[in-house]
Amino acid sequence: MRICLFFLITVFLMGCSSTESQRQEPENQTLETILNRKSVRKYKDRPVEKEKIDKLIRAGMAAPSSR
């Protein structure tokens, strides 16, 4: 099972590689975002805008689930 998963991830990453002259595809942008994320250790004491909360809720509702 682990070998299968490793193989699938490897194939996915190889397929996502592109040269600078190619237009960046949405899959590459998603992968870039995931790889460039940062962990937040401190939070500011300020409210989150309602528009941002609504956008996150809509994204969560549209995300795939395990069932």
C-alpha cells in the first residue's frame, strides 16, 4: 500500500513539473501553495472579517469528504 501511494505521489509531482515558458496550471498553483505554507505560532487579537469567514465556510462545504 505504501509503495502504491509513493508511486502515485511521485507520478503526480512529475506531472506537475513545468518549465518557465509554460503557462502555470491550477494544479501547479495548488501544489505551490501547499509547499509554501507557513505555520502560525502567534495570533493577533483582532476580529476576522465576515467575508473571509463566509469564503472559508463555502470552501469547506465544497471540499471532498470521506463519506
